[in-house]
Amino acid sequence: MASFEDFSKLDIRVGEIIKVEFFDKAKKPAYKLWIDFGDEIGRKKSSAQITECYHEEELIGKQVLGVVNFSPRQIADFMSEVLVLGVYSDKGVVLIQPQQPVKKGDKLG
């Protein structure tokens, strides 16, 4: 069983998606995301299997939550630097977002 101390090791921040491309080399349908986490963290990349619920153009400007302190992971020819958080639903993966706009880089508390 995970402890609260285990959870507190995760650095989960709010970022804004600034660029999206279809990831044609991924094994499962995915997008390449470029996310701005503000001045402290900067811009990071992620691969996200969210194609069933989102079109590329609607993702630009969307705020998302991401784990920014995992080790980078090579996915095909793309280095994914953060894990974008989502919920597995019957429709596909639905992104977790703040209910109201917040500052880029704000930390989940």
C-alpha cells in the first residue's frame, strides 16, 4: 500500500498545451504535446494517448496536470519528459484539468 509520503514525492504541476502533433510512430494512437509549465519548470514534452477524446486543435491552450519529476522516457523517436494525468473512461482517456484557470506551474497541494 502506498503511503502519503510516497504521494508527496510526486511533483504535479499545471501546464498549458502550446503545441500538438499526431505521433505516427507510437504503437498506439497518440499525440506529441509541448506543455508550458511556467518560468520555474519551463516547457516540457509528453506523449499522450488521448486521440479518442480530443482533436489536435482543441488541445492548444488547454491547462492540464502533469507529473514533472519522473525520469524522461523514450517513446519511439520522441523523449517524453512529463506524465500528463488523465482518467481512463469508456470513451478513452480524459485529461485532468483545473476547474478554473490557474497560473502555469501551480503545484497540486
